[in-house]
Amino acid sequence: MNDENKIVKAHNIIMEDRKFLTISGVTDVDNFDEKEILLYTQAGELTITGKNLHVNSMSVETGEMTIEGDIWALNYGDKDRRSPVSFVRKLFR
């Protein structure tokens, strides 16, 4: 795919009652469990922490994701990191 065909998707987050999240501009999901979800967005790394977290839907085509659970924190990491970290880099993190 060349640069002309790339579509830049806006990154937005909508949270409802600290129970439901709708996120757009998601480029990749690194890992997730019921306490933490680590994903990559157009704005960089995003870590979502909480309790009983559940990914309801994820669309690769649109870059939208919906999450439900008891949401405690949204934490942005490296702004320039928009794709998964290499295995070697994870070891020294």
C-alpha cells in the first residue's frame, strides 16, 4: 500500500459512566485481559486499566473499538509509537 492510499482516521474517545468506551483511530491491539488493555492509536500508545474489562467489538476496517467494564484510568504513552514494540524492546522496557 502506498502513502496515497492511506486513510488517516481521527482518534476520539467517548466514555459513558466510566463503564463504556468507544475509541476510534485504533491501529493495533497489543494485549488485553480483564485488568488492562494496551492498544495503539493515531495519537500513540493507550493503556486502559480497570476491572472486568471486556472488548465488545473491534473493527480493523474502521479502527473503532468498544470496551465495557469498570474503567479506572486511561493513560497515554509514547506519542510516536503507533505500532507494536519489537520483542527486544519489550525486554528492556
